[in-house]
Amino acid sequence: MLATMDLDEELAALAASLTTAPTATAPRRPARGQDDVRDNLDEVVGAAIRGDHRALDELLRFLRPLVLRYCRAKLGRVPRSVSTADDVAQEVCLAVFKALPTYQQLGRPFLSFVYGIAAHKVADVHRANTRDKSDPTPEAPEVPTTEDGPEQLALRHELVERTGALLRVLTDRQREIIVMRVVLGMSAQETATAIGTTAEAIRVAQHRALNRLRKSLAACRAAAA
């Protein structure tokens, strides 16, 4: 997996290769904030494709936290011996930037393109996890460990299993929306952009999904009573 420094060095080299040298009279615009990038994402992406160094930097700063939250939500239970969400997020960002020169803005939301790459990377990690059955044991630490003990791990595992079973009553689309909205904390508009629909459709789908979860949870409680 890539270290952070390796990623930054590769992205810097990639940006340098894509950048067109500015003319002496070219005005230097101020850097955009995160909200400004979000509101003008297509414009920023277009400038990045053309080799605008500042647009490349703005796009990276905008994408990194979104991709990282996505990977952390999808890889929360993957053993660290296989990969970490931070590693995968870095690989996703690098893959996105390597694909920029050939990316075509044909009406498809750019975030759906980004999350498509992220989904493939996450799937690769899950496949590697199923193949890697080793259980490496590090040397005993010289300082007390701060990691959860067996009881905490068992309780967390039980909670994850119960949550997973509850989410299985949803359709794939509903599950993806709930993950993006509740787990990742994405706005309705960000989720809509990633999936390729409208914010209103996201809110309706989320409302229906939550109602289905409530009914399923009530049925489980009634059966256990």
C-alpha cells in the first residue's frame, strides 16, 4: 500500500505533468474553499483536466475527506494486516488523478465516477481479505495496549452483526443511501450527486428505508417478547 508521502509525491509529479505553464500576464485567482469547490465541481474538474495546478490541488483537498469517510465506512471490519481505510483512500485519490487526462465530462456526475473507483478498490480489499487467512501475531508491546479487550470486541462484533442483519431488509440502493447519509454524514445533495439522482429522491428513499428499518426492528422486538 502507498504511504502518505508516496501519495503526495506521486500526486505532485502527476500535477506537474498535467500543468500547462502559465503566461507571465495570466492572472492568479484566489484558492477556492470547500463549499465553492462543491458548488462549482464541474468547473474545477474541467480546469483540472486542462492541467490547472491550483484546480488539481483544490480537487484533491475536496475529494480526500469524502473518499476517506467512504472507505472507513466500507472497511471498518477489515483486519489491519490486509489494508487500512487510509491506504485505500490514498489509492483511490491517486487512481482518480491518474484517470483525469482521459476522463470525459459526458453528463455523468463526477462524484459517481470517484465513488465507482472507490467501490472497486474496496472490493479488491475484501477479496484479498477472504484469501488471506493468516493470523500474524506481533511481538509483545513494551507498553500497555489501549485496544479493546475480548469483551469489548465481542460486544462490538454482536452490534455489527445485528446492524448488518437489520440493513439486509433494505434494497441495495436503500442500503447505499443509508450508509452515505447516516454513516458517512453526506448531505442529500452529495448523495444524489454520487448516485446520479436528485436530492428530493434521496430524501424520499431515505424516508422509506428508515420506515422499513423501524418496522423490521419492531417485528424483531415483538418476536423476542
